[in-house]
Amino acid sequence: MASIDRPHGTTLAALKGLAITSSLLTAGQLTTISLTLPCLYPAAQTSHRLAAQQFASLYRTAKTTGPPVEILTTLICSGLAYVGYTTNRAGLGWKLWAVAAGAMVSVIPWTVGMMEAPSYKLLWVSEVASSATTTKLPSVKVTDADRAAGGYMEAGGQLGVPGGKAGNRNGAITPMEEFEPFEDAVMDQTEYEQLKVIKLLKKYNGLNMVRVVGPLAAGVLGLWAALVDQ
């Protein structure tokens, strides 16, 4: 049986360089997002929908370019680990490439499992009609007492300001999330919406900073493995 030819040394070197470069570029892209998002917090205080639209632009760009690079890098690292294993099972290089592949692919389940919820909420805010800021609920009769309490659903489906009684089913809990109001003052409608968007942006940013670790670790491990294999 004819044996499968192993990749030429030049090909291996090119694959190693591609894996390292793509890992570090992915880490750089995600880091740029984390550095950019805090700039949207002041914008949300002026227009929470505009801030959400700016987030949506960043999100869609990253979603278009990120996953293909992450999958390709994972496959290259896995292939380099396999080649190294078949060449020298006792060596350190293939183990580093295997761990690098695991670090890179970990970005995908982290993104899907932890970051999609705040992403979709912000995307929803960026796309809703100008007359609405949350999902419409079934219409209910709003009494003067409800209005005085501050926890209700405005006409047109807008979000009621927190401050209603615990038994009020149309209080501050919305399809977007529950937001704790300040205890020393009643928030108005606009302030409540702005703070909700800022909270979502901060949550996404915190999760994104954790996500950077995967591709950064893959790039560092790839550099180590390339030095070991020389």
C-alpha cells in the first residue's frame, strides 16, 4: 500500500505561519471590538437606538469574517498536530498545536452559548420602529393608580418606567431583561431605555473580553510550537 506523502517542509512552514497569523488577527479584531464598545456608552445617553445600530454594524462585520477564519485556523492547527504526532509522538510540538486548536475552537461555543442573548437584544433595539423600544404586550387597561405607581406599559408598546408594585404584571420586567431602578429617584422613560442599552453593551463587552483569550492563546501556542519544531 502506498503511503500518503507528508506535506513538504515549505508547505508546513506556510501552514504554521497562516495559523499563527490568523489566530493573532482574530484576537486583534475581538480586542478592537472591546476597545470600541465603551465609546458607545455616551452615545447611548443621547440615542440608545443609534448606539444599538452602531453595535449592530460591529456585530455583523465580526460575524461575517470571524467564524470562517476561526474554523479554518482550527482545522490547520489540528492538521499540524496530526502531522507532528505521526512524525514524533514524543515531541512537544504536536501537543501545542492540539491545544492551540482547542483554544481556537472554544471561541465558537462561547459565542453561541454566552453572547447571542445580549447580541440579539441589541440587534432588536437597532431594528425596531421608532415608536417602540420593546416587544409589544397584550393591551391592558391602565388605571390612574398604575400611572401613579410608574410601572406600566405605555400606548404603542413602549416600556413602562420601573417603580410599579410587585404585583403589577406589566412592571419593569420586559422581554429584553429586568433592570433594577434607582432607589432614590424615579427614572423617566428615556433614561430607563438608555440605561438598559448601556447595560447590554457592557455585558457583551465583558463576555467579549473573555472570548479574546481563545485566539490569543492559540497564537501564542502556535508560536511556541513553531519554535519547538525547528
